Amino acid sequence: MAKIINVVKGTHDILPQEVEQWHILEKNALEIFSRYGYKEIRTPIFEVTELFARGVGDTTDIVNKEMYTFEKSERSLTLRPENTAGVVRSYIENGMSRLSPPVKLWYKGPMFRYERPQKGRQRQFHQVGVEMFGVKEPAADAEVILMAVDYLKSLGLDDLEVEINSLGCPKCREEFKNNLKAVLKPEFDNLCEDCQKRYEKNPLRLLDCKVESCKAIFEKPEIQKVIQSDFICEECADHFAKLKSYLDTMQVKYTVNKLLVRGLDYYNRTVFEIKSNNLGSQNAVCGGGRYDSLVKNLGGEDTPAVGWAMGMERLNALLPVPELKKLNGYIVSNSPVEALELAQKLRKEGYRIEFDLSNKKFTKQLEKASKVADYALILGEDEIKAGKVSVKNLATSEQKTVSIEELRSIL
Ligand SMILES: [Zn+2]
Ligand SMILES: [Zn+2]
């Protein structure tokens, strides 16, 4: 026998018995996001590498370690590791800044990151996300958070915790960065290798470090004092206070987490995460924030923006597996032409119908029907002569002979 070829490490097939769950995620996204005026956008899964270097940030792990980059015709191309940069590229390229703001876009699809595969972390994974362009007011931040909560609730995740933080603007953040660097300077040699690199390039990202020895350093009182300080300027503070008051009004339960900085370079002011407590343990299911400088950095006009993304594999892991839909009817017959005619008639009306294609014995066909359908539609010689069909309820074994018209009131 020929050698079997397996799926690539870190990727997976979404099998028929799992795909119903994906349909629910996608259907609810379309339904809920439409209520907020969002339109779907589909961008290519690969872009020029420079887009991510500039758009995601060249101090991030994503860009430094995790991108699938390849060359074709002397151009460096990369499989998208996230989709905000691609959506921003499209927004600029298609002149969407000429539309009256806000421009609200959502997307879903596969993303690619070369990470060590583990439970819930794949190299090809899927995200659903939203981006809103053109509004700097905190009502926009509140609306995107509300929509994320709405969406998660629609899926059945109701035990949610929203964590928010404000990273300030480039102006006030500079002061915070300097304070942080000053207080961490004596600890520099004790920081992990990544943190030592971030120290100069992007000190805020230090707070995101998952290395235990780094986390312990940040717990020190003199460092906590800086982390917990209210460094943001008056304007940023006002923006954050308004966001909180909107969330209060809408009775969204939230906490302020000063360590929340998010893994990407482009955020300013609001950042947030949503955690689900469903299934006992706490799982981060949504992350996002404001990125007012990204459109400009990628060559567009100065345009404020805010958005979020959710990992769809992670959502699926928290949701119950829906039952596979059975057929409405399975036609049991030894007259293929009549069976085909009845099947086509019912399919055109929207019923899910199959019939035996290989002329098996009646009993075999009935066996199959009881596995895959709610009703067996028996089309024997007598039924065909009378222009009728015998309907067997496969749950109760109740059976009666009816006309095609009557059949519709049963199925
Ligand atoms: Zn500020
Ligand atoms: Zn570290």
C-alpha cells in the first residue's frame, strides 16, 4: 500500500461532525454584527511582509518569530498572522476614508502563526474580528465591547468578565515608559532575554511577559507603585472615565487591570480582554483595543480606530457540540425513478431527503433510514400505483399511508 500522508503538525481538519459548531459561530457573527451596522470584508490570506512588520510591529513575537514568510518573484510575502493589518490596508487602498464615518467592518477566517502547537493553539487557526474606523470618542469603544459581549452571549457564554485598561496616548505614555524603565533599571540583568530586548524598544510590553521570574519582579512594591500609578493625561483619563460610565450604564461587569497591555504594538488608550468562566476555568476569549495611529502608520490619513478579535477554536472548545441534523426523510424503494422523482420534488421544497442509490434490500434500506432520518418514506409497488407514500415515524414506529400533499404536513 502507498504511504499515508498526514495533516501538517499544528493544523487540523474540521470534520463534518464539528462543522455545525462553526456554522453557528459564523451565523451568529453575521446576525449580531449586522445589528450594529457592520459589513463583512474578506481580505487575502497572504500580504506583503512589510505590511505586518509595520502594521503589527517589529518588536512583537508574532513578527519576530511566528510568521510564515516566503518569497515569490523576489517579493517577500507572509501568511497573515492576524487580520487587522490587512483590513487597514484594504481600508486605505479602497479609499474608505471617503465614506461617512464610522466605517464598520468584520471578518472571519484562517490566520497562521508558527508557534509550538498545544491544546487550543494551532499554527493554522481561525479568528472572527471587527474593526471600526473614524470615531475617536469613547462611545465607539463601549459599542465594540458591548457587541463582543452580545455575540458571546448569543453563543451561550454568559459568565463573562470584561477587563479594561488605558494605555494613554503617545504623549502621556512616554512619561510612563520612562518611569517604568527607571524603576526596572536595577533589575535589568534579572529580566528574561525577551524583556531585555523590549526594555529599549517597547517597555510597556514587559508587563505582558509570561516568564515567572519576570512576573515576580513586577510584583515588587516599588515597581507596582509605578504600574498602578495614574500616569495618563487629562484627556486620556476623561476618555477612559467616559468608557467606564457607558459600561456602567449598560450594566457590563468589568474590572480595570493595569497589567493589561495586549501583545501588539499598535494599541493606544483603551485595551480590553473578555474572559469566560463557563466550564469552570477562566478562559480569555476576546482581545482588542484602540489603535488610532495604525491607519496613518500604514500610509493612510490620520484615522482613529478600535476593534477586537476572537479565536474561533477557543470559542468552540467552550461550546457544547450540537447534534448533527438528521434527514427529514429517507426514501425506501426498489423503483429508482419514482424514488428520484419524489426526492427531487421534496428537496426543491427545502426538505433534506436521501434515497438508496444502490438498490439494496428493503430491510437494509429501512435499517439505514432509522440511522439517518426522522421518517422512512416507503415507496412500494402498491404506493406507486395509488400515487401515495407510506410514512414511518422512525422514533415511534407509527406508520400511515398518505398522499404527497399530506406528506408535507407530516415532515
Ligand atoms: Zn494621554
Ligand atoms: Zn520577561
